[in-house]
Amino acid sequence: MNLTSLIQALKQLDLRSCLISRQGKPIFEQYRDDRTPHEIAKINSCTKSVLSALIAIAMDQGLLPGPDTPAAEFFPQLAADPDSRKREITLRHLLTMSAGFNWTEFGGQNSFPKMTRSPHWINFVLEQPLADPPGTMMEYNSGISQMLSAILAQAAGMTVARYAELHLFGPLGIESYEWERDPQGIHTGGFGLRLRPEDMLKFGQLYLQQGEWNNNRLISRERIAESVEPAISSEPPRRGRYGWHWWTDTYPDSDGPPGTAAPLFDYFYARGFGGQYIYVVPSLETVVVLTDDKRKKRQFPGDVFRQFIAPVLARQMQES
């Protein structure tokens, strides 16, 4: 793969890191400085996709029931709520952020900042009214991720971080991390995890390998496939679709005029505020990690993956 043009383009963007692997082998590594490979840093909402993996593992182990289980089994407040529709919220609705809560993460209601300033995050989320029937609309909601983290801790009988050490981080060889907690000591489900770029790449590689690592199965193939399947359309202005705390998309756009060529490849990805990404492209056996730490005004305003990396991958696909 000719990466000369990519090297020059990314150098101008001054990213914190960019890593690309193909068939499990690194083919591109670019760091801002010599310290970056060894330093953990915030992955922000990429934490959600790590939580998704842990939920999938717990379902495989029988610690958690299936995705169509009512969330009220874990939160009796939902069953007691005057709005009977809250009883219909399932684990699947939580995973696909389609529970229907009246929530705007930032702007508008500023639901996320209000949650983090509240004394009890879970109660704050459960008390929000519904704006839509469960399962009908996707609304980005880190409070839902906190609910899932609380559910996992309850089912596993240990903290989410300890469960991750035993069943995900340990097997992947991830030894250096930090993870924030809410006021009740529950690890943050929607953000707050710090990892090294190389360990983010390992996590993406696990999904590329359909849940297998060093000849050991960490997540079942069936659960991996279901969790990254496009389940519901993203709410505008976000593009693509949403799975179980994973984003999905195609390159180039799949919604062109009738008769146009089919997409060159599908991909799914973890996405964190400020330029943190883990992309998985199954048809090309490729994983891409991007991290950044610059203030918003100094960051590249476009989509780095689609504008600079995807075209290189597409050319390689056409030439092979």
C-alpha cells in the first residue's frame, strides 16, 4: 500500500497519533512525539464501544440476559413510573440509544452536563421524561451508557473496571489505563476511559477478528455481528447508522442516485469527542486509530478518515 501521500497529509493535521494495521500487522504509525506511544489519554466516547464489548461478554457468559430483556428488571423505578412506556425500554434500546428519553447531550437542555453535576447520575437519567416511544428514534445519550455500566456492575457483582481486567483488558494485554467513576462509584459508561493508542488498536483488532484473540474466544461471533449491525438511523446532523454503542457507515456514500455504483466498503467505528476514533473495515482486514488533543479551534474541521484515509484504502482495494 502506497502511503506516501497519507504521510504528508496527516503531518499537516498534527494529530496526536494515527495507527493503521492490515491483516493484524502494523503498516502505518505516526505520533506527534516520542512520549505519545507510552502515554494513556482520554478516549472520551470511545469508552461506549468498550462498554458494549463488556456487555456482549456478560451476555455470552450468561451474567446478563438477552438484549430484549426489560431494563426495569434492573431499575424498578422504570416499572413504577407514571409513564407506562418506560416499562417497554429494553437492553437493546439502551444499547442503540433508542430508549426515547427527552435528552439533548449538549446544547438545548444540556442534559449531559446537568447529569454530571447531579448527586446521583442514574436517578437523574431515570427521572427524565420520554419524548418518543422506545425503539423509534435514536438520541445520543451518555446517561443511557451510565445505566448500562450500572447494569453490568450489578450483574457481574464487581466493578466494571475489574470485570474488564478479567475478561477484556487482561486477555488483550492492556495493563495501563484509568477509568473515571460517578458519585456512586460506578465507572463511567459513556466516557472517562484513558488508554494508549496501541491498546485502542488492539481493541479494534479484536472486533476485526470477530471476538477472537490469540486463539481464545473473548466474544462470540454472533454477539459481535449483532453489536455492529446497523440498527437505527443516527439523529441529524450525525451521519450513518448506529449499532450497540458502535457507529456504522459506508464509503463512499451509499445513498447516491439510483444506478450508481455500490459502496466500496462498509465500516464501523468508535467515536470520541475531540478526535478519538477506532475504525474497523472488515472487507479490507484493516483497523485505523486516530487520536487528537488539540482545542477544537485548532483541529481539522472535516472527517479525517473519509477525506484522507478512506480514499487510500479504496484505491488499494481497486488495485488488488
